[in-house]
Amino acid sequence: MLIITGASGKLGGLVVEALQRLVTADQIGVSVRDPEKLTDLAARGVRVRRGDYEDADSLRHAWEGASRVLGVCSGWGQNDTVSP
């Protein structure tokens, strides 16, 4: 399973969208501070779990079963696309 952090942000959301074109939803998990923001992803089969960098136990749970964790963060920019 590929775990994406920051999926509720602009860049993280674009990364998840790009991944969904490459792998099935059950191979994607997201780690976010507020899972309620991503109920739409959960409904499409993406695993959504709470993961907060200030709470190590939440990260262990959110990243459980991961083969890879992709930490996505962004600064400033105007782009609305990502390239795989």
C-alpha cells in the first residue's frame, strides 16, 4: 500500500488523483489530520486514516501496512497539475 501524507491539501490531492490513474484505490492510503475532510476518497475505496505528526501513535496506525510513505507538502505556486 502507498500512503500519501498531506492528501487534504492542494498538492497532496493532486498526487492522489494522479495515483488513482495508475493503481487501484485499494492500493492507496492517505494520512491526514482530519479524516472527515476526505470522506469522498474513502467512499471511492481509498483508505483514509488520521495521522498527525504531533502524535506518533496516530502515525503508526495511519501508516500500518505501508510499503511506501510519500510525504507531500508544498509551499507556494500556481500550478494545478502534477506529472507522474
